[in-house]
Amino acid sequence: MKRIPEIIAERLGDSADVIENVADSSGTEGYSQSVACIVKAKNKDAVSALVSLANELAGCTANAFSIHPISSGQNWGYGSATPNKSDKAIVLLSLIQLNKITYLDPDSGLCTLEPGVTQQQLYDYLNENHLPFMVPVTGAGPTCSILSNALERGYGITPIADHFSAITQMEGVLPTGDYYTSSLAAMDQSQNKFVDKAFKWKQGPYLDGIFTQSGNMIVTQATLCLARQPEGFDSFYLRFYGDTGFRRAHACIQKLFRQLGGVVGGINLMDKTRMMAMLADNPQGKGVHKVMTDQQKAALSSAHDIPDWTVVGTLYGSKSIVKAAAKEVKVLTNGLADKCLRSHSTKVSLARRVCKVAPKRAFLQLKQQLDSLSAATDIMRGKPSEVALSLSYWRNPHTAADASAHLNPARDRCGLLWYAPLIPANLSAMEAFVEMVRDITPRYNIEPLITFTHTSAHNIDSTVPILFDLSNPTAVDDAHNCLAALFEQGIKRGYVPYRLNIRQQEALDKNAVCWQTAGKIAHALDPNGVLSPHRYNPSRVANTRG
């Protein structure tokens, strides 16, 4: 009897590469899941053919398989390229070779691209064609897919912070093998179907949302609206020292959104431990499973001038508006922030000139801070960067596989999990969250690295990276127990994650009406359970397990 990889290779022919003998698809999380093979599709016809084959074999006990699609496979901290568990053999479908940018309107910024298009590829395309638009970057870096982040409903701090909100059109292969396009596309008889690309909500029931955070469709193409490069840009960095720093930082952020809404972009609020992990090496040593001592933190704070809390924000608009807004930032934060620094300020320009002509060993601390400032500014302007990704290596005892290559935490055996809850937008809830994280994480020898991201005055998400040594079984257990403790305590206090890793998805309440409804939709679209059947689908998990 032919094996699954042989059957797939025979059916798909030259339209895909089939890779066998894949032991597992490990990532940064410490999860492991065997797969029958990896299929690297070269076009959307290969995707349709694979889905149709999975349906044909669904009743065959020996050769039934389910498909787990990935784009770049770099969903680090949530599962990486590791599939959800399945009661069938698993075929990992890589869409990285579907990497065409098929349309970009120079007037509106509407851009149609495939799932394999990375942040760097889109950035290079815009530059080469002299198109004045911004890449919707994330901290995951240049090699990560644009669409995968949007379909996971991710966000950034460029002007269109909510990346799924920028998606105006999508199409792809349904679990039946049928090819889905929208109601507008079905009616429009023109060649380029521009209105389908431009109008997000279509006709009739809005369906695109059910294809995100689910296994309901393999998206092979989508259109998103890119933000235009602003004429004026500035970024600001506010520093807050002492026990009252958090409250003063919160007050500043609220004032900035109230007074400069529409000009100010996303705002990050980071605690000193998070800044230390970004600016300095781990004083405990990379492979040591211990948190920093108070003395070590004090030494790092002094050596790198790291405050208790740091606010980072952006200003976008015309040159005159940004110039006026920058002055307003100084006025609004006066008396609250201990220090206010702007990326385009005279002081920063002077410091850069001094460091440029000074001897290499002079002003090392200042040079480091300016380099970090420049890298952060690049991200805010839509340029992909690895500045945030390097955080994943803070506890990794191994060196990168290739110093000249892009960073890849999974390849380089970094241990990383994410705790990313939504936070009630009020001071008391945020203070209680900080207290909870700082109380729980050290019990498991995990550093409390806290960032709050404000995409508006009322929408706050916190990201807490759980960093650990992936080669140390005790550290792996502690990391997972830490995440579980944060999750369990957090949901009791109203801190609810906006996305879940592949193991957390299994623990969702199968009796909740929302998940029962989602399960009915998934079953209607995928009666044979061939497409990521357990992805955000606890109802199907419960049924298949009897």
C-alpha cells in the first residue's frame, strides 16, 4: 500500500515539493508534533488538489490525513510551525512559495499579495517601485509573513495598528476544495474587480472574519490597505523614575490620546526589566535559570540609564502638524515625565554628530542608546527590523546558527512563550496586572518583562515574553507552568488573551455558546475534518475524542 507522502506526490506532481522523514516541527515553545510530510505548494492549484485529496481519503483509515497550513512558519511563541494535535496523520502545508505581490494601486495603497510575502519583500517592492507606503511591520522581523499576522489578528504601532482591520478582501481554498471569492467579486464583471478590493464589508453576511484564527479556509490571496508614508514624522521617548513613575506615565498617555488623537500613533509603555533585556546582556549568564537580583537590576539601571518606566510613541501627519504636535507633547508631559526625548530633536542630532566623529571606544553607552533609538524609529516608519526579535535570545545558551543570517528563534533553539492579554483601560486594573505578573513570574524563575501597547485610549494589550532555556527540561516545565498560572489568575481578574497558543486552544470551554457556534460553522464547511480541525475549535476536539 502506498504511503501518504507517495500518494500526495503522485497527485500533485510538479506543482509542489513533498518532503518526507520529518521527525517533528519543533519551535520555541517546547511542543512537539510528528507530521507525515511537508508539502511546499508552488501555486494555488496545488492547494486545491491537496484539499480535494484529503477529502477523498477521509474515509480511509490507513491514509486519512488533515492539513495544517503555514506561511513562513514563524509564529514564534504561539506554536511556530508546529501543528495542532489531530486524530489523523498531519500534512504540513507550506505556502512560503506563494509569494507574489499581484496588485498595488499607487493612489489608494490597496495591495494584493499572497501568504508567502514577507515584511522585507514588501518593503523592497515599495522601495524599488518608489511607492510612498508603509509596511505593516511587527516585532517578529523581516522574514515573517504579512498575511499570517493579519489573519491571527495581530497588531503593530504604525498608523493602521490593527492589521486585520486593514484587510479589505480575501480569497482561498475552502475545506471542500472549492475556491472562495466574495459576494462583490461574484457579481462584478469588470477585469480588476476594484470595488471588491476596496470595500471590506461586501454584501450579505460578513464572512471574512470566520477565516481568521480558524481552520475554515486556506487563504491564498488577500488585499490590504497600506498606510501612506506621512510627510511629517517624529517619535518621542518619555522616562519615568521612582515609585510614582507608572501613574505619571499612565496620566501622560491618557492626555496624549485625548489631545492628539489622530496624530499620535500606537504608544508602548515598558517597564525597566523589559528595557534591560533589550539593552543589556543577561547578567546571570544566558543558560542560568534564575531571575536577576535587585543588585544586578540596580547595576544595569545605572550603567544604561534605564528608568522604571519608558513610554515610546509616534507622531504622523503633515510637517506642520507634526511640528506643532511635538511641541504639544512637551507641554502635555511637562511636570509628569522626568525626561522627554524626541527622535528629531536638536539634542539627538547633536549626539549623533558627536558619536560619528568620536573615537570608537568613546561614548559607548550613548552610541548604544542611539542605535536602539534608530532601530525603533525604523519600525515606526514601517521598515522591518530585528531589534525586537533579539529579545528571544536573552536566555538562550546557544549561539545563532549563522551570524550572517536573519535571526530565527526556532532554528537557534530559543525558548519563548507569549502571554498577551487584553487589559481594562484604567489605572487600577493596569497596576494590579503589573503586581500580578511581578508576583507570579519569579516563582518560576521567569523575568517579569512587561509591555503595554495602547492602540487607542480604550484598547490596551500587554505582551509578556516568557524566556527560557529550551534545552533545560526544568526550565521548560517552569515556563509552561508560569504561563498557566498567569492565564488562570488573569482571567479571574479580567485579563483575557486576544490570541492563544496551540495547546491553550485545546482548553477552551467547549460548552460556551460562542465555541459551539464556531464548531457548527467549522463542521458545515469541513464535514470531513481535513483542514486544521482542532484550531480554535474545542467543540470538534471534544467530539473526536469521544
